[in-house]
Amino acid sequence: YGSSVTQGGCASRPGNCYQAIISRRLNCNHVNLGFSGNALGEQMIAENIAELPMSAFVCEYDHNSPNAEFLLQTHAPFIRTVREKNPDLPIVLMSRPRARFNDAEEAKRREVVLETYENAKAAGDENIYFVDGAGLLNIFGGDDGTIDTIHPNDLGFACIAKALGDVLETIL
């Protein structure tokens, strides 16, 4: 579930978004719930997602949050809603994938996602994981992996697929 990054909006073809790359790598299916500009962590959406049959859930929607405060109000409740219906489901939280991480707003957003993860771990959740988006696109080339320093191109999606796929491979 997530933003235009999750949607794969700037991949040159659907097979180059990170979910498709990971699906081929792990020989599994995926459901892409990326909503460009419209994934806002709404409770109704969390309740619907919680009802889906899944072997793992990946959440990255902070690009769509208008600010860090909005993300703070929605992120943990969204994840709790999914967790309540799926106590054993692996949940992967990913902060915004970025090549450059250099402003206070970015740091606040990352902290919100990290705090959701850390609080869940502290409460005994052994099936929650964190993928740090800060610098993630630097795996293969930094800003060369984006079209506008935000939206990944095929190279950027390969970076995300590598990092996220490594995590999913260990838990699935």
C-alpha cells in the first residue's frame, strides 16, 4: 500500500515496478495498492486491506501525507488496524525511498515510520520490519535512479526491489 512510488508510476513498463521485480525473484504474486497522491492512511482502507489474504504486507505512503504531523496521526493507527486482523502477518514499513535525505521534514517523516516500527517491536510484535528509504536509491546510482529526485525510474525501482526483496526473502 502506498504512494506513486508503490504504484510504479514512472517505471517504463509495469514489469519494472519494484513489486513485479520482487514477485519474479520470489516466484509469488502481488497486489499493487499504490495510489498516486491518494494513499493517505485512511482507516477504511486499513480495514479493507486487513481483510485481504496475504503472506506479507508492505506499507509506504508517507509521500502522500501532506506533512509529518498528518503522518503521525495516521501511520500507527493504520498499521494497528491491519495487525489486529492479522496477528502473524509479516508487515514491512518502508520510509520514503530517497537518494538524498537532507531536510528536516524528511527526517520527521522517517522518524514517524521508524517510531511505528519501534513501538510495535517494544510491544512484542516479532513480525514487523523496517526498510529505511533514506539513501535507498543510492544502491545503484543515487539521483540517476529517479526522474525528479522523488519518483524512481527503472534503476530506482531495481534499488527498492533489491533492499525490500532481501527483507521479504528472509521472512517468506
